[in-house]
Amino acid sequence: MKKITVSDWLSLGLAGILDFLIDIKDPFGLISNYYYQTYSYIPSRFQKSNISHAVWRAIKNKRLKKKKRKDGISFSITFLEKERIKKKFPLLMVKNNQWDGIFRMVIYDIDEERKRVRDYLRRVLKRFGFGMFQKSVWISPHNFLKEVKELIEETNLTGKVIYLETKNFYVNNIKQLAEVLWPIKKLNCEYSRLYQQLLQYPLIKFRDRVKVLKELRKKIVTIYFQDPFLPQDFLPEDWKRNAVVRLIKKHKIFS
């Protein structure tokens, strides 16, 4: 799982990008609370004094905005910070977008001498939610044209990589194709197990809840950040993520 820093938690939470969080009024409490309740301790970098420094640095660097309100102070992310988060967690920024019916394809022919660059290209394509159809052919429903163009220029792969967008893409069964390109079955099994655990959570004895809550939070975060966030058209009928998110909010797992 990608490392999540103090700045990441602040920005993802304040921007409302993590849909399993109900509301974030106190970004300091969010981070220290999360680490304490998940790991039973707070790493020094996530203690309130250090988080406070991180916030003020972010404000100084124009990544966060502070606004005075009647009930205290609120924070929001700037366009600059939104771009940083989009670069690090691109799929979280597009997960609620309606699919436009367009398939995106990246095709490349990169010599073995540039294997390191080729491997880097593959890693970034995965981060953008592309699934590997063949070793040199990757497919995605997500629109990352700008980012892929920048990636091609950054890696000096102009002429070696082709990016295509088309609606003329015949697939007999999109859901079956999705199961080949992405770990849909595995993720849905994990979501389903998590769903059953969340259904049982209110019935757990009070003395056991702290331990169970820690385990639940770890599983939620781990699974969530592995999700390719495909459009509904690509997902099985019994896809459990939305049901899991509803139960997380209902039981206030991250409150």
C-alpha cells in the first residue's frame, strides 16, 4: 500500500475524498486519533505538535487555506494541493466520475535497453488504473490523457508510446474483461468479508471492540487503497464497496 503521510491524511480528509469518513472538523484529531486507535500509539511525526507544524508549513507553502468561522477555524486545500494529491492518488480524484463510454489504451514498444523506464511506465499506468491486456497494451476507462502525455514527455518516450481514446471498442462482456484486467474477484471477496464483519460489529462484546475496531480500520484502509475504482459498468452485480462504505459510516468506524 502507498505510504500515507501527514499531509496526505490532512488533504484527503479535508477535501472529502475519503468517502468512508463522515466529517472532518479537526484535522489534527483525525490523524492522531487514527494512528492511536489503529496502532495503539502515535508516531512522533503524527503527534499534535508536529501535525500543527505540518499544517502551518502547508499554509505558508499555499497548499492549505485557513478560514476563521464563528465556531472556530476551518481548513481547506488549495488548487496546488489538489494537484499534488491528484498526482499521488489519481484514482481517488476520479472515483465518483460518470464514465463517458470511452476506452483509453496505451500501447508501447520499448527496447530491452530501457527496461527500467519501461517498468516505471507500467507502475505509473497501474497507479492511473490501467489494466494490462497484454505486456505492451494497457486499457482504462479513466481519463488521464494529460497525465499520460506528461509521463511520455518526462520519460522521453515520444514515438515509443501511443495513447488512444475510442468508443469503437467491441467487448462482448465488459464485466468479464474487467475480471481479466483488474483483481475484481479478489477485491470483491475482501469487501464481502469486510461487509460481514461490519454487520457483526454492533454485536461484539464491549470489551472486545477496541481490538476489533483496530483490525477493521487496517482492513478498510488496505482494501480501499487497492481499489481501481472502475465505473459501475465494469463491476459485478454484487459489488460490495458501496455497502461497506455505508456500514462504515453507520457504525462510525473512523469517528
